[in-house]
Amino acid sequence: MAHSWIKRLLWLAAIWGASVLALGAVSMIFRLLMNAAGLRA
């Protein structure tokens, strides 16, 4: 019964990590698009 919360914690960490990576990728793409458009942040 002790493994259920460990598995739940691993799923939470995996989903959190994936969302952080997705947000980072989106921000990098936006920065590249801004630089391509000639806008400097």
C-alpha cells in the first residue's frame, strides 16, 4: 500500500517536469520569433 503514493508522486513530478519543459520550449520559440521579427527584448 506504500507504493501507491510513491507512484502518484512520480507521476506528479513527471507531469510537472513536462510542463516546465513545454513552457521553456514555448518561451524559446517566442524569443526566436521576436528576434526574427527584429524586436529586441
